[in-house]
Amino acid sequence: MIFVIWAIVFILGIWLISTYNGLTALRLRLQNAWRQVDVQLKRRYDLIPNLVETVKGYMQYEQDTLQKVIDARSQAMASKGVKEAAEAQNALTQSLNKVFALMENYPDLKASKNVLELQEELTTTENQIAFARQYYNDLVTQYNTKQQIFPSNILAGLFGFKPSEFFEVAESEKALPRVNLSLSR
């Protein structure tokens, strides 16, 4: 009888240690994934002043739009937490999209090698941000699921594990882009 009790205690101990370590490992992977998102966002922040400086001379009548990009960048850099960062990134993306739309009105600007290189760098960075955000959100799903399923939810509550927030995309970015493939303009 005592052997059965010790076996149950041993199995319960192994389960407790395994579940706690699993939750802790997921939390650490999640923190690392957020740091990877942060690295890509910093890269984006570093490219924006170069873009603004490059197009400033061409877009003399669009200084207000360029200032909005700079302001959105500052707000994004100062954001704290996942939700605030996501909202700030969405605002920054919208202001950058306005600049790119206005660039269509400036043929010399569109042909500039520096502008083309910066656009390419920003596009690459946006793709890397999207991949990092997807990886982060995948880990959030795993982490939150582990906290909600029985019986690990008991241990998660006991040790104060809290659900993480998703890095969500703005509704405007979810809409499908409209593409005009006609040859006439």
C-alpha cells in the first residue's frame, strides 16, 4: 500500500515539474519571439528617417505627410506592451502607405536609385516583421492553450502564469488590395 502511495506521489511530482517547466519554457520562447519582432521593428525605425530625408527634396508640398510619418515613428518607438505596439505599428504603416501613394505623383522620385533601394529595404523589413509576428502569435497560441487546458490550467493558475496578447493587424491591413492590371491609364 505504501508503495502505491509513493508511486502516485512520484508520478504527480514528475507531472508537476514537467508541466511547470513546459510553461516556463514556452514563456521564455515567447519573450524571445517578441524580442525578434522588436529587432525587426527597430530596423524599420532606422530606415524611415533615411526614406523621409531622401524624398523630402522631391516632395516639397507634402511636408505635412512626411511629418506625420516622423510622428508615427516616434509614437511607435515609445510604445509599451504588445497591444500598444501593434496599434502604433498600424498607424505607422498607414502613414508610410500615404507616402508611397504620393510618390506615384513624382516621376523623378520613383526613378531615384536611392528611393528604390530604400523601398526595397522597407519591403524586405515588412516581410521580416510579418514572419516574426506570425511566429510570435503562434507561440502565444501555444502558451495560452497550455494555460487553458486541463490539468495544466490548475498549475498555471497556481503559479501565476498569465495569458499573452497577440500582435494583431489592423482591420485596414486585412482587406485585400485592389490591383489594376489594365494597360490603359
